Amino acid sequence: MKIKIGIGYDIHRLQEGKKLILGGVQIPFPKGLAGHSDGDCLVHAIIDALLGAAGEGDIGHFFPDTDPRYKDIQSTKLLEVVMTHIRKKKGSIHHIDCIIIAEAPKIGPHVAEMKQILCPLLQVGPDDLGIKAKTNEGIGPVGQAEAIAALANALLVWE
């Protein structure tokens, strides 16, 4: 048995005319995250953390933004593919911890719904998925409400 950790990070600009999707949840907000997919930076950070723990490339290696198959795809669909890959390699998630960094909207009211969507996909219980929210205290693009970022750490056990 091996225990491995991975870290993931993602950031996307906020853009008019897009839906804001975080953790698979559509959050009412006047702007959404720009991206080739739905721009869900939380799920993207989780994917990168999982791939890191698997010793693999990043999300762009598996799902290049030059591939039209991934245009506007739900990031949770990409997570399903990554989870199939992890299971084939005999890996299982022990714990994931995440931080969403945004000035607005308030993330706290949506965490329970994010867990309802993500826990079954990750095959973990709600106590094995931490989702927190922080602001950037007005600093940089995130602090100026021009972008939203996310960080994720994943602890996996391998047979």
C-alpha cells in the first residue's frame, strides 16, 4: 500500500454572459467563469490534485483546450473520467481539502450542495471532502473580483 498526496490549483476570469459553476453547482451571480469547459475552477483544482497523486499530467494534458470535444463540457464529466482512471490504477481517495478564493459571491451557502454533487463522484463521505472559502482581501485579480481561484489537496491510497 502507498499513500500519495497531490495538489491542484486553478483560476478563471469572471465574464459577463456566462453561468457561474463551482463544485458542480450553478450559483446565481451576474458573471460566470470563462473557460473552454464550464470553467469550474474548484473541480479543475480537484482534478489536478488527483492527477498529481497519481503521478500523472495535469488537466490540460488529459483534456486539452484545443480539443472541441471539451468545449463547454461540464467539469464534473471530466472528473468522472479522472475517477475511472484512478480506480483502474487501484487508487482510492482518503481525503480531499479545498479552498475557493473569491471576493463574491458568498460561497458558504453553497458548500452543502457542492458536497452532495462531488462526494458521490469522488466516492467519499462528506467528512472526507473539505470545502472552504476565503477572500483575497482586495489584492490582485481575485481581490478585485475579476477572477475566482481554487486550491485542492488530495490524499490517495494505492493498492
